Amino acid sequence: MFFHQPGKGFFMACRPFIKKAALSFILFLLPLFFVSTVPADTRETAKSVFVRAETLFEQKKYAEAQALYEKVLSLDSEYIMAYRGLVRSYVRLGDPQGGVIFMEDRYLDDPQNAGVCYGLGYANYYLKKYDSAIRYFNEALQHDPNLAPAWNNCAAIYHHVKRDYQKAETYYRKAIAVSTKTGDDRVRAIAQKNLENLPTPEEIKPLTETLSLEAFINLFIARAEEGNDRGLKLLVLGQRENCEQAMDWFLDEAMQASAENSRRAEETALVLAELLEREYRQGFQSDLLLQKLNVYTGLSAEAKKNIFNGKTLLTEGAEKEQQGKLARARENYQGALSFFRAAGDRKRAGMTLFYLGELYRKMKNPQAAKEAYLDSLTSFVETRDEPGKALVLSSLGIVCYQLGDYGEAVEFLKRSKTAYHRIGDSESEKKVAGNIEQIKSKVKSK
């Protein structure tokens, strides 16, 4: 649970060079595409209704806009922009699934319509069903190979979601060729910029290789020093797990600096944390790191100091436990628990109580272990820490078995098995299931 940290001298040396530059990468903007191949006399009527629908949409009158987009499609079933507007209206009204249902109904009636296929792909994209989106975009292209937005949208998914850069390049080049042929300057410009933004073979390497946490942090700081925005973006995209652990490391550095009244060092660590959070949020569309950052920034100086002191004692306690100095370890854990409770940090308090429970089992005091585990479970339930809950439930099952409470042991283990299943830890789930069977077999043999 403890990570090797880069040398503090290196970290402190980087501070004057940290830049908070925004990344300048091209995002694909699906709402910008327009293709229409209907005769001019029909298009004029559909276009006038469409213009009114767009105006209403910009005025945030989404329900009224939605009705007009449907009217456009009744006049011209291949009006691509109307499908886009209709799906966006459903999304803004809080019903993205409704957009899919509408498009599926149209698809059942007219599966050969390129516009319908495109609209269904667009609707699935909003639900993050990217494989389905690609499928329907490709169907649209089978019916109309000159549908440049579909080529570009597929490319964008391969580029920004699936990270399949070879396929992305193929689709971008096709989008450029088709949009040049059809005169769709907007799609051509977007596809060209995105093509230029694809990573080079040298840049792809950190996207695919395995980096240690220390190597990741050092590389992240180096690219921040250089102001290498593109390099930072690509590094983050390829190292999601390291990003999450690095955020914990940066915040630990900030907390230590705060406890030591080193304001400049805390600010430097927070600059790195904020930069990492932004790249992570943009790259993965996730606010996980933002939540961690917000928790830290919401702490008072006193709470930060208490948590730092608690973590220090917790680390010392783990070392004493490994050395077999169990009584000293207990003192450290109890001291850490007091600091975490003073800071209102229920999650860390819960984990410390779990460590105490494990220690009491080593000290052959199963009753004290059970009490510590139960308090730990309460903390994990309150903080909605599912992995922690699964872990402590398993330990409760074991300690109840040691106390001879076989029925209670099985019940705790069943709850642990359910919790592991919920979080997708099949290996732990299987082990707990094995423990349940062992206890049942022992009971039957008596």
C-alpha cells in the first residue's frame, strides 16, 4: 500500500518550472456536421423549418425544437442535421435513451436510409455505446459512401475512445477524401486537424508500455517542466491506473508540506495535482481525481496536520507489526485512529480499525479483533467503501469461525462474497466461497 517516491530534491527542484498551460488538442465535435443530398425544391421547405428548430434549440426550448426537428424529417428523411438536432434535444431533455428508441423505430421502418443509420449511430454515441455507434455509422456508409461525417465520426471514436490509431488514420483519410469530393469544407477541416493530432510512433510508446509509479511521476513532472502539453495528454491517456495513484502521491506531498508549514511546497504539489486532474478528466471523461482533489482542498490546516500525523503513525505501526513488535504496533494504530477521528476522516479510520483487527488476531485475541472489525465495517458502510466492506466482512467471517460462531461466520462470508461480486473481484469471491464450503463441511462432520 506504500509507494516508492521520487527523491524530494528532484521534486522540489521542478517547482519554478511548472506550467499550467491548457492542452491544445482538437476535440471532435459531432454536432458540427451537415450533409444533405435532397432536391432543392424539397430542401428549401425542410431547411426553413430546420432553421427555426435550431433557433429554438439555442434558446434552450428543447421540447419545441424537438417537435420541429421531427417535422423536418417528415419533409426530408435524409436531412442529417435534423437527426443530430433531434438526438441532442432528447439528451438536453434528460432522456438520451429516448433518442435511441426514436431512431430504432425509424430504423425498423427504413433500415436502408443512410440518414436513419447515421442518426442511430449518433444516438448510441451519446449513451457511450461506442461499438453500436460505429456499427450504425458503417451501415450509413454502406448506403451512402459519400457521407463524410460518418467517416469522421468513426475516426473520432477510434482516435479518442478506442485508441486504435491505425484505424483512426484510415477513417480520417477517407473523411478528407470524401469531404473534398462533396465540398464539405467543415468536415474536411476537422478531419485534417484530427489526423495531424494523431500520436506519432514515438509518442505511442508511453501509451502502451508498463511504467512504474515512480517512472510515471518523474516523466509527468518532466513534461510539465517542459510545458509539453501534448506529451502530458498522451502520457495520461496511456497510464490510467498510474494517474490515480499519482494523484494520491501528489496530495500526500501537499499534506506533508502543509503539516510542516511549507506553503510553497504545498502549492507546487497542488499545481501538479490540478494539472493531472484536468488531463485525466479530459482524457477519460471522469471526475474521479477531481473528487479526490476536492476532498483535500476542503480540509482545514488542522485536519491536514491530523491526517498527516495519523498516516505517519499508521506507517510506523505497520513497520512494528512486520518486526513482530505487536504491542508497539497496537499503540501506533490506536494513535493513528485518534488523529483520523479528530480530522473526521472516516475512511482512514475504518482502514486503521481493520489493521487493528488483523493485529488482534495475531495477538490471539479474537474477541477484540471482532469488535475492531465491526467498527471498521461501520466506517466502510458510512463512506460507501465497497472494497473495504468486502475485505472486513471476510475477516469477520474468519474471526467468528475462530470464536466458534459458525452460523455467524457463514453469514459474514456470504455478505463478503456478494460484495466482491458487486465490485467485480472474481478471484476474491471464489476464495470466500471456498471458505464458506469449508465451514459448512466442518459443521456437518460434527
